[in-house]
Amino acid sequence: MIGPNAFYHKNVAAMLGKIGFNNVEHADDGPTGWEIMKRINPGIVVAQWEMPEMNGMALLKLIRSDMQYSDTPVILWTTEINKSDVIKAGETGVNAILVEPLSLEILDKKISLILEFEMSPSAKKAKAYLDKGDSYMKAGLFDLALKEYEHVLSILESAEVYYNIGYIHTARGEYDEALAAFRKATQINQLFAKAYQAMAEVYIKMNNNEMAEKYLNMAGEIFLERDMHEKAESIFNEIISLNPNTTNVYNSLGIIYRRQNRHADAVKVYQKAIKIDPADENIHFNMGRAYLEMEETHLAKECFIKALKINPNFETASNMVKALESMEKTP
């Protein structure tokens, strides 16, 4: 159970206890909850929508993007929600959304429906095939693994299974078949970063760096959105090794470094991007923000002014220049 509200913890824990969930772990925020998840592998996750550092939607995306926990049932709990957020959560793979005030009866019904589906005889059968296939794959018995995965897919569609099939075909050098499997995985889970990354690796083996760059960028942006900075940084650096003239990647690296308070590193990658494309006002602007965070206000102002020269209608850059000039006039 994840969320910063103490009343929420007490209330939900009491309700869960009444419907048979006595072993409840608590976390005050998304990152802590994610670490606990990896430690205990819970049967179900109940998280508040609004949380510091990582909100419920971001946590949901993180869970769905990880092969080991992608099938874990997730319930999001909120005080209010609009139609757009309901759609986004549904597309991301939420199992249920609870809106306060909530009765014990509704909570019991929601969880019962989720567990009934998760523990249905067909789902149990598919899980058994999956576990067997995974064991064969780890042992290098690829033909046997593929047969077990085919049994799983005859019961239900699974992004994880298609990913594993893609892995086997890649190991065998069957690149067209591997790409088809990885594509199927991303069709089921559009936020499956590892599948995009795997597709890129296949294209590299096929000497198609253009397509490799495309799918690496997709994976990197998903990792960046989830604040998985180390994985994102690794992927963006791989793109640069394929194509050193990709300005958007330098920009993305700059974002990562600024989030990590590595402002000097951010400036360096923005400088590289400017050498490639000196007419990109956004790069000048972002470098200005990095300088501002370093309290190098004079250099920051120069960057904002350069961005304005390129695009005189860049309102945010104009406002930054005005703010800095106002600070200069203040005694």
C-alpha cells in the first residue's frame, strides 16, 4: 500500500484486513514503494494517485514496463478524477480506480473481481506454461521453451512471452522473426521499453543503424519519462555512438544531467548539440537554464538572448531575460 496520507494508510489497511489481507506493507511514496515491491513481490498494489516524487500513474507505468512485475494487479486510489485520466490509466494497464469516499463493500468487490481473473483456471494454466518456458529458455533449450510459450499464447496474449520469443530468435540469428515478436510485445504494451531496446539491438546486428536509432530513442524516452535516468543515459549514449549528430539526444541527456544536478555535464552536452545545430533555440534555452541552476546568471542571460535572436516569439526566453534584467537593477 503506497501513499503519503497517514489517514489513507490506516483506513485502507483496516479495510484490507477485514477482507483477508493481513500482511500489508506500507510506503509513503512511489520510489520507496517500488523498492519494497522488488523485495516482497506483492500479490496486489494499492497506491494513491497523488504522491510526491512519483505519482500513482508514474508508478503504474514503471510496474507495467518491468517484465517481472508487469502482471501485478494495481489499484489507484484518488479523491477525484476526470475522464481523460481514467482513459490514460486504462491504456497504461490499471486494474481498478477507486474514488473516495469508498465503502468496504466496493473495495471487496473490486479486489475480488481482479483476483478472480488473475487466479482463473486458464490464467493459472498459462502461468504454469510460462514458468516452464522460462526454465527451458534459461537452460538454452530454445525449442522446448518456444513450445511452452506457444501454449501460453493459445490461452492469452502476453507482451512478456513475445519478448522472450524475440530473445530466442535473436540468439538464433533469426532476425525477422525476432523483430516480429518484439513488435507484437510493443503492440500489447506500448510502454515496453526493453522490447524497443531489443528491436534496436536486432537492427544493429542487421547493420540498419537508422532503425536502431529510432527504437533506441523510443526506449530512452520511456526510461526518461519514468525517471530511470541511468538506463536512459546508457541508451542515449548508445545512440550517440551510432550517430554523433543527433541533436535531440544531446538535449535529452542534458535533461537527465539537470535532474541529477550535474549542471556542468548538462552544459557540455548542450554545447555539443549547438555545434551540430546552432540555430536550435531550444538548446540555447536549455543551456541557459543549466547555467541559471549553476548561478551563472550572466551566461544564462546570454543563452536566453541567443534563443530570442533565433526565435523572437520565444515568450519563455523573453520572460527569463526580463527577470534577469530586473534582478540586475535591484540594488
